[in-house]
Amino acid sequence: MGEAFTPTRTVVTVRRFQDMVAAGVWRDDERIELIEGDIVDMAPIGGAHAWAVTRASELLREIAADRAILWVQLPVVLGDRSQPQPDLALIRHRAGGYAEALPAAGDILLVVEVSDTTIDYDRGTKMRLYAGHGLPEYWILDLPQRRVEVFRGPGPSGYAQRTQARDEEKITVEALPGTALTAGAFFAA
């Protein structure tokens, strides 16, 4: 009799994931992302989520001006095993742009997730992922609570600082000095 077989998990790399996408393994309308080697189905986008992304896009584009690029619901590469699609990211300008390579951790100034049904995932898995890859600032737009959660000071176990802002309270993008947004503006109709 042979040795007992123990099944193991296949970890998908970013390269393999990108090859699978290019080969058409998934339909164009499938919403998936690669998180720490696992292919994960993303939550469907409802009206409240779509509107919040649109509103946040307008606000962030205005403050980024020519100092950063607004990246909306597009993939970023975090190490060899993760290619998430945050709702929004502010990324650095790069000579030649991003046609040849997706933004990586060092290119990202701010990442934002809009959370209506995924708050636990965004505060858990996504927060650990972003902090572990050194993304300097992470915001969660908590739609049910109408607040912006701001995380700064990334490290291997999470972010060192967490603040919340509501209504008329101001928040700033740390990488863009002189910026200030009113938290309530993200939730305006």
C-alpha cells in the first residue's frame, strides 16, 4: 500500500492569474480578484455602491488634479499572489503610464473600498492585505453608517492608526498636502 495522499491547495500567482484572464477562462462580466493566491468572487455592484463610487470619483479627481491619477475599479498588483480591484485608488504618475504594467504597492498613495455589504471583509481581509503590502493609506466608505474610516501607518499586522469621520468632519489625503474633504460629501445625493 502507498503513502496516504494529503490534498494541498494550489496557490495562484499573479502571473498565472493574468494568463488565465488573457486566455478567456472567465467571461468578461465575471467580477473576480486574486487575494493571497485565492481567486475570489467580488460582491455584485448595486445602485448605492455604484453611486458612492461615482461620487467618490468626482471628489478624489478634484483634489488629485495633476498630482495623482485616479484609478477606478481597476486591478493593482500586490506582490506575487494578489491582484485586487479596489473601488478607487490614487496612484503616482509614472513615465510611460501603466500600459505595460499595472500599478504596484509603491505606486499607490491611497486605496478606497466602498462598503455596503462587505464591511467585515473590507475591515479584515482587505485591510490586512493593504497594510501588509505597505499601502500608506486606506479608506472605507461605510455606506450604512455614513462614515469614512481612515487607516494609516501600515504594518504586517494591520494599520497603526484608525480614525472615523462623519458629516462636516474633514479628512485629508496624507500624500497630497493641502487636501481636505468633508466626510459627508461622499454620501450626498
